[in-house]
Amino acid sequence: MPYEWIRHWRRLPLTWRVAVVVAGWLILISALHHGLNVERGHRKVVRLGYMPVISNLAAPLLDYASRNHGAVQLQALKFSSFAELGEALRNDQIEAAFMIAPLAIVLRQQGEDVKLVYIGNRHESTLVARKDLHATTLNDLVGKTVAVPLRYSGHNLGVRRLMEERGLVDKIKVVEMNPPDMAASLAAGSLDAYFVGEPFAAKTLKSGDASRIYYVEEVWPNFICNLTVVNQKLIREEPAVVKLLVEGAARSGIWAAKNTQAAARIAGQYWNQPVELVEYALSTPPNRIRYDQFVPKDEEMQRMADLMVHFGLLTSGDITGLVEDRFAKAADLSEVTDIESILRPVDLK
């Protein structure tokens, strides 16, 4: 029988034999690709882009909790800059973005159909200065250079608002810098101060390279550092997934507040940061971080948009259609016992 098959094979035209081999190869490659890249049990994967700051603590916790649990894997993808994160959302490379707040307003005004569904943890940003400057107030930074994460950031708005209030306009140089680069630049002496989300400020405070000027809550109560946006398409086509994401993020804060050390261990792994540093940032001063103010509000975002117009970052303060609060308002925060419990069962049908 095998020899009969070989004789028939040899009688086929060369072009046919080549076509059969190519088809077989494609089928094999497709099968291997499917086996290696499709989740076992046909789990749905939702990609969450984020920057490694404490206001985005929910991202690694959601990833960790969903790795081997539930019908959906919430895959956290770490970015090195907010600009790259915004482009990834714009180009559908991620389904959700934990991003700096003013950038969401910019994307919306640029025509991206994004919806704000969740506010990240609050009171986690700090203004620090080089220790040798002996600075204790913003006035001590006159003639110095202060870094912020992005021109479209609450940190930029906050510094500029303080300068205006204290008669320091144009007396302090404000520059943009990716948060992961700030601590090294300050330690090297090429930067005088920076205002950023934790744990990047805590890094230089803990090392002794910097002194604290302000905790953000001292100058801007309920400051919004980062928030979560999703495309309207995801809400329209898969509202159960958005519900899982938002409710899980809210529940992760309930768990983290009671399990600071465990949360720091998980986040440290994802952020490639020492656990001791993350724990320090989460707990210094005690009970600093607010996990319970996660519902987005039109009035808060409108105040931010108006400030952006005031400082020439936007020509319009229009935020029509940006805020979608129903998922956060409906979040069930009961029976949060362990990390896996932050994700409640969801029916994707």
C-alpha cells in the first residue's frame, strides 16, 4: 500500500505536489500557532495597557487574579511612556488603558471614541527636590528645573497652578520626562525636582537623594493622577467584560487596602521594583492612599479640562461623552476575601 501511494504521488504534476506540500505546511503552522497562543479552555484575553504607578495598582492585581481564574484573562501590559500608551489604545493594540487623566480628555477631543470608566487610586503623587537644595516650598525652586510626566498631566497642571497662585510664573522651568527616568536624573544632578506618581518619588526619598516638598493631597485634594478608559466599541459589544474590569479594579483596591504587603509583592514583580520600595510607597504615611473614590464624575473632569484651557493646553474644555460612570456605580464591593475574589464570575453570553 505505501508503495502504491508513492507511485500515485510521483505521477502528480510538480505544481500539484508543491501546492499540496505548501498547504500541508500552512495547516501545520496554523495548528501550532493556535496551540501556543490561544488560551486553554478558550478564555478571552483583554489587554490592559498601564504605567507602573500606584494609581494603576489595579492593573497588575487584575492580571495576577485572572491568570488561572475565570472566563477572562485581564492581561496587563506595561508601557514606558504615556505617549506610547495613548498610541496603543488609538491603534487598537490594547482594549483598555490606565492612563494619565488629561490625556484622556485630549484623546476624546481628537475624535477617539473613548469612555472614562474608572478613577485610579488617589493621593499617590509627590513633589520632591534634590536633597542638597534644602528646598521646603515651591518658592525654593525658583530658577530650577522641575520634571513632570507629560504636558498633558495633572502634575503639569498642578505645578503651573501653584506657580500662578504664588507669583512664580516663568520663574521655574517645567520639563517633560518619562517617570522611570526621573529618579536617576535627579540622583545624577541633571534634574532639580520632579512631581510624579509613586513609587518614583518614594525611590529618591527612600534612598536619601531627595526631600519632600509636597504630597499632592496637601495642594490638590482628591487629585486624579490616572484613570481607566476603554473604547466605546468594547462597551457596546462586550459590556460584561467592561463590568468585570471596572468592578475588579474597584474590588482590588478594597483588597490592597487590607493586604498592603501582599499587594506590594505582586506589584513589585510586575513593575520590576523592589518590594520594599513599593510597600514604602503604599504605606508612607500610613493610610495615605485612597482606594474608595473610583467613580468618575463629570464635574471633576470638567475642572481639569478648564485648567487645560486656562494654561493653553487646549482650545476647548468640551468633554461631552467622555464620562461613563454606570459600571463604577454598580460595582459590588462585598465579600472581598483574597486576591482571586476580586474577580466575580461573569457571563459573557
